[in-house]
Amino acid sequence: MSKEADPLALLVQQLAKLPGIGERTATRLAFFILAAEDGYAQTLSRAIVDVKSKLVQCASCCQLTERDPCSICGDARRDASMVMVVAIPQDLMAIERSGSYRGRYHVLHGLLSPLDGVGPDDLKIQPLLARLADVKEVILATRPTVEGDATALYLAKLIRPLDVKVTRIASGVPIGGDLEYADGVTLHRAIEGRREL
């Protein structure tokens, strides 16, 4: 005898598959959706379908976008002589929110991680190299992790022979952070990345 699936249980089950969402949080979210106005659930479901069906990768920077080229690559006011390389689209979004960078980007869609089976061919490295003819500086903005550092070193080795300046964003102690709570690697990076006042 086939039993019809409980819609609430199914929603909780699907929400719990999201990263960082356990069953308790998924249950709270499901009840929030249930209690919300009817239009909210429809808008949410449409947004989920649209994000899967309408987004493509920009042919130039590999950013997720609804149109190709993306709004950043299509903006003539952006400095095309600088390309900031980030690991994932979320990193690009964080930098854009800061409003501190007016150049172009390139999204790798990951970091080198041999232990996880991620090699150079799994990343968007070739499209990056193909667009460097008119670029004067590549800013490597990969995470300050083993994988981020390995990726940055690998890219620097590939880019330097092309007569393009390669820089790495600074890392160290955050604003408002206490030195006594910073780990040794963070302090080391902060000291190494110091600049004259």
C-alpha cells in the first residue's frame, strides 16, 4: 500500500539537506514558510527554480549571471587592466559589497585540493590565462588556507612569465581583533604583510 508523502515532512527533509541546516532549523524554517503569506512560498519556489534554470557562467570571468557578459564585465567604467581572481562567486559578492575594488574579476569555481581530487583541470584556469593579453595586474584573492595558498602559488607561477604583475591580497589581524587571541599563522601573515605608515 502506497502512502502519500507528508508535505511538511518532505519540506523539512529537503531543507535539512542545505549546508549548515540541521533538522531542528529545517523544522523552524518549514513552519515559517507554512505560516507566511501565500505569496511568499510561491516567490520562494520561483526563486529556487530560476536560480537553477536562468543562471549561466559569464564567458569572460566565469561569474554566475543571468546575461552574458555579466554586468561587471559589461561595465566600461571598470578597470579592465586589473583582474582579481577569487575562488567562488560568494567571494566576488563579498568584495563587491565592500565597494573597495573597481577592476574586473575571474572566478575559479574552487581551489586546488589534491586530497579531494581537485586539480588544475577542474578549475577555470585556462579561461583566465586566455584573457590576460591586455591585463597589467592579477590580484590573487584566494582564501588564506593551505588550498588557497597552493592555488595562489600555482597561478603566480603560470602568470608571471606572461609579463603580468601578480599580487596577493593581504591577510592578518582583523579590525578590532585582539592580538592575544590571534593564532600564530595569522600573526605571521600580519607581520609579513606590514606596510609603511
